[in-house]
Amino acid sequence: MIKVFIQSEGGSYEKHKYNEKTLEYLTTVRLPLAYPYPYGFILDTTAADGDNLDCYVITDEPLKTGTIVECRPFGLLEQIEDGEDDHKILASLPGMKIDWDQDLLEELQDFIYGVFSQASESSVRVGRILSEEVALKVIQQSKIQKT
């Protein structure tokens, strides 16, 4: 299980930015599209970019901004931003089984490309959804890097 800090609610056009190490609120920016799912970051991790690992929680449950939820990672969405890995962990709530398919990948791709189409200073490429094993390995490595 992982602990995910929810920074943006599913259905929201607002991306709330936090200091990911202290959880201090910093600012809010408006996006051109609504988040398809609750979005946040995994506590006690550090990705290659120095931030925490990003995470989509694939659920219809309303998860409020600023809450911490326990989740089970089930996949990793490949994402390259400005030439750097910025992969996203995909997770579900305890007891919920997600059978991901091409539709989930396309939904996330549409959202990500739609948001980045408005940010001319950045480039992004979204790849495949990789397995739970890959996601767990990335999470474990991010915890090791933190020390």
C-alpha cells in the first residue's frame, strides 16, 4: 500500500500546488481540461526530477484536495516531459480491482495532451501503461533515493 496526497480532485479544473515534502499549500492554477481522476503524489518518495512520484487514483469516489488516502498501485503510465521521465503511478482504493485497458490509456492521453497543448513552453509524450510490478519497482527505487 502507498499513501497518496490528493492535490486535485477528479472533475476539477484546478491544479493545487504544494511543497511536496512539507505539504504546505503554494498556489492554484486553472487547467483547460478537468482532471479525469483524483491526482496527487506519493508521500515519502522522490522521483528523478526531485519531486514526489505523481499518481492518478483511478476511482469514481470523490477524494477531496488535501486528503491522504491509502492506495494500491496497479500500473505505471509512461510520460516524458521536456525529455525527462515524469511517469505517473496508477493506483486504486483498497478492495477495488481495476482492469485497465486501451480506453483508460486513451482517456489519460487525451487529458495530458490537452493540458500540454496549452503550455507552449513544454513538450510531452505519453507512452504505454506498464505492469504493477514495474510500478512497485519504481516506487521502491524512489524510496531508496530519498535516503
